[in-house]
Amino acid sequence: MTKQTEKTGILLVAFGSSVIDAHTAYDFIHEKVQNAYPDIEVRRAYTSTIVRKKLTERGRVVLSPAAALTQMADDGFTHVSVQSLHVIPGHEFHDLLQIVRGVNGLPKGLKQVTVGSPLLTEHNDYVRVSEAIHRFSKSFKNNDEALVLMGHGTNHSANICYAGLQEYFRRIDSSIFVGTIEAFPTIEDIIPQLQKNGFRRIWLMPLLTSAGDHVLNDMAGDNENSWKSVLESQGFEVMINKTALGLMDEVVDVWVEKIRLQACGN
């Protein structure tokens, strides 16, 4: 019986986006990971069924994590490091863990599949990300201006990560605020804090891996419910920075480091 030759790969897994311009963030992450591991093939998968369907209709096929791992097994990979590009360990990440459990160690399949945690998981993640965003904000924000970060939000218990990140910001920069689209804290929760601290000029920026539909519409859109419109209706002057987390060099380094930790068995 011929012994199977070991072959290692990396699979980057994100929620995905149907907004083509948003893929620049995924491309940037992909490039950084490939440069860090030049001898290992890097592939990607999207967890969102809706996003994958829309992309397929446009002639661009991105596989689901399960399909991507199956394909890698068929292509002779024996060891795969799966790196979550999610921001927090919510529903999408835990679904990914279930998928990996299902394919790990199957006969004539992948011998070992490991999973790297989302961006905000451990203390050091929060320190590095908060400091990276703080430093990045200095490139466009004045000291008398506030920065409001727009996260997604979830009904998963991991939503507490946003409040946790706010505490890390509080210790280094009291002008940075964290909100979410779909959970706590909302933009309405943040407005009283902005008013209390006397801020009149507000920057909005995504706390998302890529700048897709949520950024274009929920954050910076002209509709009356967008964060931009809600803030303007309260008398604030609003500026927009659409730079996503996946385009911030220091933030992406956190994800790259998580892949290295997988290889070390941590």
C-alpha cells in the first residue's frame, strides 16, 4: 500500500461579500498570508450562502468551507490550517468548527484540520487590535473629533466582545466608540456619550473584515436610517472612512499570527 504524501494547505474563511470592491480586503489578507507562507497554497471560502449565490450568478465561484475542504482532500492535501477571518467568535465561527469536526480525520481524507480563532478572542488580540486602530485613526482624525466604529452585532453570546473592545479603547483613547448594527450597543446608545463628551465632528469607520453592503448602506448611506443620517439628524458633522479591518496592516498581522500558532500547536 502506497503511503500518502503529506501536503499542507491554508484555507481562509470569511463571511464574504457580494460587493466586488469589498474583495480588496480579502485579497490583501490572502496576499499577506501567502507572503508569510510562500511554500504553502492558500485558498479561501465564504460562509454566507447568499453571498456565494450572488457571486456565482456573476460568474465568480467561491466555495463554502465544507466544499472547499472536500476539494482540498480530493486535491491531495493531508493537513489544512483553517483561519477564520470573522471578527468575533459568533454563530458563523461555531458553525465552522462543526464543519471541521465533520471532516477531520476521515479515512482517505484530510488527516488533520486545525482552526484559528477569530480576530477578537484573547486578551492579546484586543490589545493589538485596539492599539492598531488607535494608531491608524491618528492618520485622519483630529483630537477634538470622535471615531465611531460600526460592528455587525449578533444574538450570540459573543456579542459581548464589542463591549469588551470598548473597554480596551477606553484605556488608550476615550474618543473611540464601538457600536453594532444588529445588537448592543446601537448608534442610539452611543449618541448620548458623544453629546456628553462634547464631540461635534464624528468619523465613521467599519469594524468589519471588509467594506461591503453594510458600509455602503447602513453606515454611510443617504437613507434616513443609516448611521450617517442618524448622526446628522442630531446635529453632528459626519465624516466617512471606509477602511475595513482587512486593509489595516497591523490588524491583518493578528490573523497571520494565528495561523503560525496553529502550526505550533497552540
